[in-house]
Amino acid sequence: MNNMIRIDDLVFEYKREDQLEPVHAVNHVSLEIERGSFTAIIGKNGSGKSTLAKNINALLLPSSGAVYVKGFNTADEDKLWDIRQTAGMVFQNPDNQLVSSIVEDDVAFGPENLGVEPEEIRKRVDDSLYSVNMYEERKKAPHLLSGGQKQRIAIAGVIAMHPECIILDEPTAMLDPHGRNEVMEIIHTLHREGITILLITHFMEEAAKADRVIIMDEGKVVLDGTPAEVFGHAEEIKALSLDVPFAVDLVYRLRKRGVKIPESIISTEEMVDYIVCKLK
Ligand code: ADP
Ligand code: MG
């Protein structure tokens, strides 16, 4: 089975007593996420990204349709822990995810809940802290750390559960540029090590570095493809009130003025390489 996640015609409605009509947060979405891939999901506020993510992690269950994680149906209560262990989740606000007063206790929390043996927990905690470059801080109190460091601890807590897939819902939104870079480096390293990554982000530069970009709008998938394919629709993306990566915007404007520059350039690095090559 090559799919880590399969979403079949998912509909999710929030029903609230104070509202007559339910909110259709996810509206007939079908997707397959390949094992080992790095997918970015973008879309403006309220487009249904977080609701989709929570349906993958079985924090929410479909109103209709179905979601499978490594073949486990999220609606199957007996498989809840298999699902949560396979697909770990990291949220936007690091302060809401850290529960202990010492870093290493926090990282141990997940594997403890899974019933992992104490000796194995010790090893997993140390390994996870090393892999997010936070081993030196293991005895510290989380509230004394920077936002980027806290987010790396939250990621360590997920890694310690040995997940095959990590879903990150705007993990860098509250971080400064330095913290954002640190977290993105860790995410890319985890991907290179074989973990399937699903990254929800509003930073287009982060999305441009994924294997695949999905754009959501009003609970639906509106664009889906490689970064070059998706960002090739610059006009459509702008019409959705979304930005495109800086290099894509530059290429778009230059081409409008008749400058011959390949549309396939999507990152600043590629733009620099192209210009340097032309100047030689
Ligand atoms: P995104 O993550 O893309 O910003 P969300 O999944 O959070 O989007 O929200 C999708 C839609 O569902 C929005 O219209 C939002 O207002 C609504 N929504 C989200 N959470 C709730 C909730 N707990 N109760 C009712 N409506 C909600
Ligand atoms: Mg959200």
C-alpha cells in the first residue's frame, strides 16, 4: 500500500446550537497522500485546512465520507491509538501543546501514553531531543524557551511516538524568522529520514519547497500538483486572495512585460541561479 492517507469524499459540518445552518468546513474532498511525500496545504483563513487535518488525526470524525490512515478507518474506535501513533500532529501555538514543567518530561508524555517501557522511553526521549537539537535544554522549563525552541520540543514529543507521518498545522505561524527556519530545517530532515509530511502553512516560500502543493478554498481542493504546476496558476491564486512565492510573482510580472524567463522558476534560489547563469 503506497498511500499513507486516503480521504474519500470527506464532508465535515460543524453543527452549533446558535446557528440554524451547519458550517460546511470540508466539502467533498478526496485525496491520497503518498507514503514518504512532503505535501503543503495552503488556503486563506476559514478554508477548512485545520478541519481537514483534525479529520486525519481522528480528532474530528467525518459527517460523511471516510478517512483512512495507513488503511485504518478513523471512524473505527478500536484503531484510535494506531491512528494517533501513525499520524502525529503539531499545532500552531506551542504553548498549548507543552504540558510538563520540564522539557524531557514533556517529550516522554506521548510514549508514556502509548504504554512504552520506561527504558525504551528514556532512549526515545534522548533520541528525539537530539534530532531537534534540544538535548542540551532537556532539564529546562519549557516556558523559559523561545517560541522556535518550544515548537521543536512539541515536534520531539511527536517524534518520540515513532510516527510514520506528521501533520503540522501552521507550526511556524507564531515564530520569528529565525525560529521559523529552525523548525523548517527539522521538518525537512524528518522528511529525508522517510517520514510523510503534511504541512499546513500560510508561508508560500515554505510551500514552494514541498513535493506537492494543495490549495483549499471554501472547504474544497481547488489546485493540486507540484509547486511548479500549482504556482504556474499565479493569476488564479491571486484571485483567491493568496500570495504566490516572491520568485513566482517576479517571473509573472517580468513575463507580462515580455521578458523571456522560464515559468518553472518558483524559489528565490532558482531565480538567483538563473540570473547568475545568464550573466556568465
Ligand atoms: P482554516 O484552518 O483553513 O482557517 P478551519 O478548518 O479552521 O479553516 O475552518 C473552516 C470553517 O469552519 C470556517 O468557516 C470556520 O469558521 C468553521 N469552524 C472552524 N471551527 C469551528 C467550530 N469549532 N465550530 C463552528 N465552526 C467552526
Ligand atoms: Mg487553521
